[in-house]
Amino acid sequence: MPVSRPAFAGWPMAVAWVGMVLFAFHASTHRVGAGDTWVAFACGRYSAHHGVSNDDPFSANSLAPGPTEAQLAEYPQWAHGFIRSWHPLGWVNQNWLTHVVFYLLKQGLGENALVVWKFAVNFLTVLCVYYSGRLLGANGALSAVFACFALFTARTFIDIRPQVFTNLLVAVFFVILLLTTYRNYLYIWLIVPLVVVWSNLHGGYLYVFLTLVPFVVIHLLTSFWRKAFVSIGRRGVYHVVGAAAVALAAMVVFNPYHLTNLTHTYVISLSENADRWRTVDEWRPAFDWSNRVGTAVPFLVMFIMLIATGWAWLLGVAVRPTSSSEKGKGRKRRQGSESGRVWEWPKIDPATIVIVVMTVAMAVKSRRFIPIAAFVAAPLIALFVDQTIRMLAARVVSRREGGVGLPAFPLAEQHALTAVAAGFVLIWGVWLGVKFYRVYLAAWPFDHVQTSVFMRMTGSGPMPFAAGEFIRANELRGKMFNYWNEGGFLAFAQEPDPETGRVPLQLFIDGRAQAAYDIETYSMYMHMMAGGPAAGRRISRAGLEKASAWLVEELKKYDVWIVVMPEKFWRQPFMLALELASNWRLAYLDEHHKILVDMDSEAGRTLFGEVVGGRAEFASEFSRALTLGHILIRSGDAKLQEAGLVRLIEALNLRPTGVAAAELANTAGQMPPLAPRVVETFGSHIEDLTANRAAYEAQAGFSDRLVAASMAAEYLSKVPAGQADRERYERLCRQLRFEVGDLARRCSW
């Protein structure tokens, strides 16, 4: 009798492949903020045009290039040249090659090319996870199911940044380890080119060396018990050690930072300040349920499945079935052999299990590792499930027939399960298509200008596009104070010096963290953002005045004359305190950002004068009108205030936004003579939205219109002129706010 085919072999696997493609597609669609992506563009532009350097061109507060003469003084004179060449200090850009790739993709093919890159990486990853399961010996269908679950688990942590290369390359490395273990130990030499490329793409290459340590030790030990354990033997161990040594040497030689690329990881992971850098959300534990980065619920399910299936599998391996009689045993064994159902009891692969457990432990400690944990754990879970089912089936055969064999999976059940899977894949695919169109292709309600797939997927709409254009067009120079997560964007938005690559308006800090800054700079930034003396206290007028005086002095110490701050910090201590200072004035305003300047500085006075005098360049007439309206309203001159009101009304008409509506409402509240014009404007705005709603819904930025109209309705419901229709305005305000929230829910993914 011929040997039966594996369960679900043939055409049912076509359903599995379609499912894997769809889950990889789904994993590519999550919207994640892209601060690191804009850092990559800025760094990639610099490296593409000026080479890799340890001299940071973006910030005045970054680590100085080294080693300096003082640092070299600790070593013998003859070693100084070697240390300068092979252990540079300063800005250590371990992701330089990814940055160049990102920049060239954006410049050559457009920003949406980065979206294609994200999809491609996830398609390759699901392929690697699937083949890992197959190499371990799991059934094809089970390998596909758990490959899908791995991508689903990782989805909310996959964005467009260098870390995603590590996610893929961990999966590739795991395939290499399994090829080494189950095919031929010579496959281990593939890690040499892998490490060379990986070490230039992202610092995560160290995962290779961390996992090879237990891999070597365990395979060396199991080489003495090869009947019970999977082992590559001592000869295989020698090859692994040799390949690891060559890979390490090649990494040092072929990386522009040489030895620093290795030692820098110590600073990140093990130095005395490492824990302080890890206060950011993505470094916090996986099961910290208050964390805003990603969702760990699927990982929790996978974690529980790994433990449960692992124990069941281990119990099955440890307790083998026995026959009731030698006669029956021999007779049924022969029958099993003839029918092709004889099955070899599985061996234990402790090296693979330990690597998976170690990776999962990394993810439990820091949720940024959840993707790589999912990619190595899923194939092992597939194996555990597959072999546990086989061991149970073999046990049933043993009790009934006395031999150790496997019954065939009934064909009818295979067809039924395949039909169910095909139905799920069909429904899932249709839902994905509809959702993708709504979120990424239909009119984008949350921005008037930045509406590409890349902008939506990375949440880049609120980035300082217009503020950056204002900085570039007016050729601003010197030093700024900025929000950490927007530093990379503000660097990329500027025109760098063609000779040095330095940006004219230097950042205070950015998202490169310990790659470019020391812990003191980071701590000072956090303290200033918290309001200095006002940090951790209840906000009061006296506290803000004290914080204001302190901030003014601290900013002067850093020679900062300009502050660029996003809308989410306008009501936070830093901005509330700084706006109390008499020498800091607003010089730019749009729906996303404020720019304040120090009027004690020549640069600040010059820019403010050009803005008020109409000589400054703006990215749009909307931001010009909004800025001038804000400034003129606060001039103290009645005629200028009337001109300011006209400007604010112009801004609302050009681009209905919550910021423009708030400026008008505040103006009416503080200056009663101007209130009738505001009432008239708000009434007209609501009527216009009601009359032209269908047309506006089909346009970009519809949510901003709803927000502006809701604020207008709220204002009209509270002023005497609107009391006749108060209930209508209140009802309209509630309705519009609900619609804004509903739009956000429908477009979140």
C-alpha cells in the first residue's frame, strides 16, 4: 500500500498561501507614528551625500566626535591611531544603511515606496516563519496557520523604521539555524554575509551572537546523547564557532564604526544609564497594560499557547506507548509498515527551544521585541501542536493494534476544514480590501494636504510641514528648542550646507536618543518640557511665573532663540510658562504648530518684524492669516485688533480648523466689541456646512470642518445672540463631536 500524503497537501495549501499573503498584508496596514522614519530621511540624506560620520550635523547638543586627546591620554601613544580609526566616538549611527535606503527610495520613487517596502518585508517574513515550521517538521497547514498568527501578533509593532529590518532578519536567521540543525551544518556559514549586511542596517544584529552561545553549548552537550536529542554533532559545533568568529570579524571590518558598532550596544543595554533611556514606552514590559505602544493581547495568547502546548508536547515525548504483547506488537508493526503509517517518536531539540524561550523572555521584558518573539515562537508552537496530535494518534493505534503507527487523517474532514478556511479567507480578504480603501484610498478626513498612503500610515500629517517650510523659506539659523519626536523631521525640512551637511537651525534634541546624546541632555530636555520648577506640581499662576523665569534663563544658556512646538503641548507647563514671559512672542501659528521667538535676541526681533511687516515667507495664506490675526489681536490697538479679526476670519474661510475657530472664540470673549462679527461668521460657517455637507464629505480635511463647526455651535449656544436657538446649537455640537469621534474610529486601523 503506498505511503499516504501529508494532511492538507495539494490544493488545500493554495488556501493556506492566500491566507498568509492576506495576513502579511494586514500586518502592513497598521497606522504607527513615524518619528524615526523622518530621522532616517535626514540621516540618509546626510550619509548619501557626505558619507558616514561620527560628527553629528543636526544638533548643537549631541555627543562630540572623538576620541578626544583627553580620552586618548589613557592609552599608549602607539595605540592612538588604531583607536581613532577602529573605535570612533560621538554620533554612532548603527542604522546608517537603512537610512540611506529609505532616503533613496523616497527621493527616487516617492514616499509611497516606503509603504511598498513595508509590505515586501512582511511578505518575506511570513514566508520565513512558514518555512521555519516546515523545517522543524510541522505540517504545512499548521505552519501556515501559525505563520499567520505570528504576523497578527506582531502587527501593531510593525512600522516604517530600521527595527523592521531586524524583524525580518531574525526570521531569516532562524531559518538558517534550522537548516543547520535539520539539513546540513554547513548552512551556518550563511550567517557571515547575513551579519555583515544586518550590522549596517540595524543594531539588532547582536541577536545572532546572543543566541549562538546557547546554540553551541547545547549542541555540544547533546552530541553525547544523539539518540534522545537533536544535535548537529561536534563537527557541526566547530563549524558554528568558526562561522560566528568570522561573522564577528567581518562585522568589525565591514562596518564604518568598526569596534564601536559592537561596544555601543553596551551603552544602550548594560551601562549605568541604560534603564533611564528605557523609560520610553516601547522599552517597557509587554504586559504593562497601560502602555500606549502596540497591543500585547495577541502576544499574551501566544505566550499561553507556547506554555500549554510545550508542556503537552514534553509529556507526550516523555511517556511513550508500550504494546500489550510482543506477538501483537510484531504483527501490528508489520501492518503499520505495509500501510506506510509507521512513525518515529520525536526527539527533543533543546537548542531551538532555549532560543525561543530566550527570545520570548526578551519580549516579556521589553515589548519592542514582541515581533521577533512571535516569529520564532510560532513555528515551535506549530511543531508542538503537530507532534502532540501525532503522539496522541500513535497512542490510540498502540492501544488498539499494538504497533507504533499513525492513522490517516480522514479525507472528508480535510475537505471540510479546507472549505471553512477558504470561506474565512474569502470574507477576510473582502473585509481587508474594503477597510484598506476606506483608510488609505478614500478622501482623508484628517488633513487637507498630506493625504498620501505613506502620510496616513505613518500618521505624519501633524508633522511640522508648514512650520518647516517657514523655517526654510526664511533661512532661519542658530539654535532651536523642539519636541523630541519631531527633531528628525525638522532636520530633514531644512536645506543643509552643501559642503558640510549641517542644518542651519540646529536641533535641541531628536529621536536618535543615546546614539547621539548623553543622558544629561535627555534629562534636561525632559525637565524643561515638564516646566522645570513647575514639574510634577499642580499648575498655578505663581508656579507658572516661576517656571517662566527659569525657562527663560535656561534657554539663554543653550543660546536658543526659537521654539517649535506641536499643538498637543500648547496647554502643557512648558508652553504655558514660556508664553507668560514678556520677551517670548509668537511668530508663527498653524493648525499643528506654534513658533515662539526670543525678542531679546536679534534673530527673534528680526523675524518678528518681518512677520508683522508682511515680508516673511509662509507655506500658505492660511498660516499667514492665522499668524497675523493672532499677533494683531494682541496688539492693544483697536484698529489693529479689527484688522486681526479680519485676518482670523480669512483663516477660517481658507481652512476651517479648530485652531482658527478657537482663535475667533477667544477674541470674542476677550473683546466684546468684536463679538458680533464672530457670531455672524460662526453662523455663516454652520449654514455653509449644512448646505454643502455632501460635497465637503468627499474632500480631504472634512474632520477639521466638523471640529470647527462644533466649536462654533458651542460658542453660539453660550452667547446671548444664540440663546433663541440654544438647544439646536447644543444638539448640533454634540452631533458634530460624535461624528468626529466616529470618523476617527472608522479610520483607525
